[in-house]
Amino acid sequence: MPPLSNPSNRIIWIYSYISIIFLFIAFSSYLHPARISDIDYFLAIAIIILGTFPFFGQMYIGKWDRLPLLHFNGFYYAVAFSACTLFKGFEWFDATPESIELSYELTLLGLASLYLGYYLSEPLLKVFYLKYLNNFKPDDNLTTIGITALLIYLFIQYIFGNSVPTITQIGNISYWFAISVILFQFCEKHLSPIQRYGLLFIIIIDIFLKLSTGLLYVVIAPAAFSTAIYLQIRKKVPLLIFVFSLPLVVILNMSKHEFRLNTWKADAPGSASFMRALSFIELSGENLLNIFSSKTADTKSEAVSSTINRIGSNSTCAIAIDLTPKKIPYWNGETYKGLITSWIPRFLWPEKPVEGVGQSWGHRYGFLDSTDTNTSYNLPWVIEFYINFGPSGVVLGMFLVGILYRLLVESLSSAMISGKRFCFGCAIVLPLWYTESNLSLSVGVLIPQIIYLYLLITSIDLFTGRNKKAMSSDLIR
């Protein structure tokens, strides 16, 4: 796509945005299921417009000097809580018409509250601005730090294992920081050909091996993360990422359930990550061939409906609204207890409770079978606020999330002043766009991750600085 700083390109983008909205309205009005009313339909369209407006509005302005956390998060709500629900294949299960309408209303209200919290919180930045997180030395050793972070992640992921949550958090933040550094150095042309293709090969192999988990997040998250970084550095939309990642998600999603049934058993053959990932790819390839060879439209529509039901979250929201508080009482903050303890490393508190909100809430609302002790059922933040405190919890909770977003974005956006500052901010902030897991699981790890990443960068700065001084002394002698 062309750079967004050109005024003529801005006009193209704003007309494109209006055209996309009108085309989607026309298309979805023809296809939308009879299960939702006309009021639901217009509420859904309002969510799409409100959710995508910051992104396309920023494209029109053409100035990406802040991390696009709010823009991508708005897109998440527009897609997961609205766009997916407007197609015939979307399943509402046992949700009542009243709860479906209320789910749209709460999402729209929560999204508006999120924006208000974000844009009205500027006075607070003078008090809570995290300025000390940006005191890094020059970027001459940035590639070294990025490769070190990548090696730490690979060691934890494939050698140490994920049995210790604190170590897993270190591995996760090391991964996002390494990806940030690699993309930044690639866009700035600071990588040699060997470094460029070698690191790209490692990242692709890592994504392939993580397919053995059967989770689509391993494809969605890096694609969105890379898009956000590329957009801010190059001021262009990397359409190539969408061209490859979106069809890949649809193809893999078709085979996800069958793959999990075959491999998530203790006695399943081919337990090695490589063999499991390979079997996932082979199964997906077979299903893809069946779709193209099928002469009926039902097979193709099943592939699309399977994907939109996986991404869509509004049916979960509607069922939660239908049950709360009529049959299930408000939880009164039960899911937020982890925020008090999640930042404490387990080596300092070996008996720290293991967070299992995905299990407890899934069983509480009947989304998980009573015998299922492994699956973690996702709990998006809007739904979490509602089941704890009701509609007022959605409004206040999303407003506070907006304030948190603004604090992090303003504190950690570098406007490209420093590569280290930019990559540090990307690793901490951008993963928060995907608010499909409960709040304490996503936000509770911020403090230890910030401390670890700061110590990693400053310690390597200190080490390389000493080496340079020693080399200078030898040359003088």
C-alpha cells in the first residue's frame, strides 16, 4: 500500500473506508441471519463503525507516532463482537433475543467507554508518566539484544519447558521483544542477508512447531503484531501479511477440532512437536482438497462458518447476559483476584495460587463439560466486567482500561527516537490488543515483564559497554 503521509493517499483511504462500510452493510443486510432483529443489525453496524474508526481515522491523518494499541483493539471488538455475527453460519446457541440485543448494546457502550477513558486521560499522564523506562543507551547493540532475547525464548520454549508460569512469562516477553527487534532492524535495513534470512527461518520454524498445540493464536498474534510494527515504521499497510495469514487461519481452523481429538490424548502417537505440527498441516491440506473437490456450496460455507464461530465472541456474551444474574449471581470481582498476586514471581512465593479462571468460569456457565479439566475457555474483558459487576462494571471497567492503554502508549511510544525504546514499547504494549483472555492473565504480568525486559536491555548495555572500553584500552596500549 502507498505511504499514508501523502495527502492524496489520505483521501483515497477515507473514501475506501466509507466504501468498505457501505459494501459491508449491503452485503451483510442480504446475508444476515433471521435470528437477529433489525435493531440488532443496526447496533452491530454501529459497533463496526466505532471499532474501526480510530484505525482508518489515523490512516487519514497519516501520522503514526504512537503505538496503535487502541486502533487494533477497536478492530478486535468490531470483528469478534459484531462482524462475525452478521453471517448465517454464526451460532447463537441458546441465547434469547433479549440477551442478544443487550450483548450488542453492552459492547457498543463498553467500546465508547474505552475511547473516553483513552482520550480524556491526558491530564493523568503528567502524574503517572513512566519516563524512566526510556533511559536506554544508543542502538548500536540492538541486534545483539534481540538475538539474545530470541535465544532465551527458544531455550525456555523447547528445552526448559512451560511448567513454571514465571519462566513462561519471561519466555513470552522475550519472544515479542525479539520479534520487535527483528522487524525494526529489517525495516531499517540494519540486518545482513545472513541475519535476515536466518532469523526469518527460525521464526517460521517456531510458528510451525507451535502449531502442534492446535491453537490458531500462534498464527493470528504474530501476524497482527507484525502488521502494527510495520505500519508504524513504514507508514504502510502490509497487505501481504493478510493475504497469507487470513486464508491460513481459515484452513487450519477447519481441521482444528479433529486434530485436537487425535492429539490431545495422553496416549496419542506422535507426541513430538514436529510430528504433531506436520499432522496438523497434512490434515488441513486434506480438508482443503475436499473443499475444492466438493461440488456443493455447503462444504465451503462450513469452512467459513467454522472460522467466524471461532473468532466471534458475542454468542458467549449473550449467554452470559441471559444467565446473569437471573440464574447465576454476579461474581463480585472473583476473576480479578489474580491481579493482586500475579505480579509476584513464584520463586518468591512457591505456594502462589495457580490462576484457572478459564476453567472455573467455563464450568460455572456450562461452556465446558464437567469432565473437562484441560480446556481453558476464553473470557473477553467486556464479558468479564459484566459477569462480575453488571452493566455498570462494563462502563467503568472499560473506561479504566482506556486510561491504562493511554498510560502505556504515551509512556512507551518513542516516535522512532530510539530503536530500543520502540521495541521495548512494542513488546509490552501491543500484545494487549487481543483481549480474549481474562484481565488478570493479560495485565497482571505487566510489572514483572517490564522489570525483566528493562534488566535484560540494561545488563547487555553494561556488558557490551565494558567490552568496548576494554578494547579501546588495548588499542591505546
